[in-house]
Amino acid sequence: MNKRILKRIDFPLVLATLGILLMSLVVIGSATHINADDAKRFAFVERQGLFALIDICIVIFLLNFDYKSLAGYGQKLYIFNLLMLIAVMAFGHSALGAQRWIALGPVNIQPSEFSKIIMIVSIAAMLEDKIGELNTVADLLPIALYIGVPFILVLKQPDLGTSLVFLAIFFVMIFVAGIRIRILLGIFGAGLFMMPIMWHFLKDYQKMRLMVFLDPNVDPLGSGYHIIQSKIAIGSGMLTGKGLFEGTQSQLNFLPENHTDFIFAVVGEELGFIGATVLLLLYLIVLWRGIFIALEASDVFGRLLAIGVTSMFAFHILVNVGMTTGIMPVTGIPLPFMSYGVSSLTTNLLAIALLLNIRLREQKLSF
């Protein structure tokens, strides 16, 4: 790596990200080792670790390219994104009641994960020339339609969680682009008004998730089972936790999806309040650096990219931790860098690459 690049690296962001990745490998190992024979006991850790190393190499390689060049590819990336999401509907395979994955050799990729980072780049490129011009609903309509198409394609999979991530990114980015507050409040008001109508368009399992959010005991052995077991796991960890490989809810398979969506519950049970706090502090550093990089960006495009990435991370962390602790409905959103999954891991590290790239070029450098 170029020495001048090395001097400009945002080390707090890098170290926080690496800290979460290392914590992830340890917790994934603890959560999954009991479900396989000796030869494959740590297969999940090995796979996640391998792809983490590959992704880190990609991040380092991408630092040599100026992020500003992405602005010219916004439309092409958008079209590629639509084709990718349509391909999932046509050729994807189903798992856990949703058609979200495409097999590429030995690897199953989830295009909706990559779609998030593509949409951040596409929306940033579109909004770059509209700063201060979002004064009416008519001004906002083309952008809403722009994000609406991939939003519907992802929602059809069905993947409500990722669809909500799109909305979170969209609202934060148009806020930074200077949309009038009264328009934003009007949108939220209209959304609240539409909720009773939207209820009728939800699938039965989505309705049940909202019902068990209010009272998990409505379906304690079905839709409410995940959250009940998650809260038991986190509560039983107390201050210092039960220790790695010692969490009863996780090790005895009471806690479903303990290496993916509900990995925070494993942290709470085995590492306790202290371990969960350390993890949340690492996330706080990532979000802090993301906001700092957005504020210090040398151009509008970079600022929009950075705030889009940061809002994506913030929404994932808030919703995932919220659902595992019972203060938000279960939506199947992974915890960044912690949850097992190649597509999610790669997307998040590409997002970190964007932040580092923007930070590197806050001042013009010679490469």
C-alpha cells in the first residue's frame, strides 16, 4: 500500500471494524461448534474468516481508486442492480420461506445485500446536483420513484427488512440533501395514515411478527419463540456472562438462528452486559467515524456516500439489537460484521472501503 495512503488511513474506524470482526469469529465459533462433527466443528468460522480476509484484500485494493469516479456510474449501477434483483425472482432459490439467493458455484449470494451499497452510490449520484432544490413534493417524486422500483423488487422476495433499510437510507440522504422539513414531516404523517391500509398487504407471518412484538406470548411456540428465547439468553448472561461455549440457550439450541440474526443474544448470554457493551461501543466508534467523515468530505458526492453508509449501519444495529432485546419487531436484519453470511459481510466491508476512501481524499493527494 502506498505510504501516503497509509498515513491518511482512519485507524479508529479500521481498528473498531477489525475488533468487531474478531469478536464475530469467536462468537460464531461458540454458537455453531456443537452442531457439527469434529471434522466440521468450526466450518462456519473458517468460511467466515476466509471471506473476511478476501474482502479485506479487496478493501485495500479499492483504496487506490478515487471514489469520485463512481458518480459517473450511478445509472449503470442502478440498471445492474435491477437486473440482479430480477434475476433473483427468475432463477433464485428459496430458503426459510423467501427467494433471496442465487447460487454461484459453491457460494450462495444474496443480491439484496449488495443492492444496498449500489443504491447508496446511485442515490448519491442523483442527489449531487439537487442539493437545496428539494423544495416541493414534485421535486422529490423522481427520486422516490427511483428508489421505489428496487424497493418493490426486494419486498416481493419477500425481504421486508432490507426494504426498510432502503427507506432509512433514502430519508437520511434526502435530509442531508436539504429537503424541507415540512415535506419530510408530511411524508411521515402520510406514512402513519397509511399504516392501517398497509396492514392488509402484509403476509400472515409479517402480521404475526408485529403481534408478537406487542405480546410474544400470543404465539410462544411459533412466531414469539425467537424473541422469548432471545430475551431469556440476554437476561441470563447478567454482568459477565456464562462464558464462551457455556451459554445454555445457544449451546442447547433453544435460541434459533444463533449465528445469524440472533447473534447479539449469544453475546449477551456468554459475554454478559460487559461483552455487549464493548460490542456496542465498537459500533459507536464506527458510526462516529462515519459521521465525521461525512462532515469532512471534500465534495457533496462524498458527503452523501458517507452519510448513506453510516445510516445503513445505524439502522442495522438499531433494528437488530432492538429485535433481540424485544423493543422492535423481528425483521431478519443481520448485525453488521457480526452475523454469519458472505453477502452481508462483503457488503459491509465494501461500505467501510467507501468511508476510508472518502477520508483519504479529504485533501487532494498524489498517488
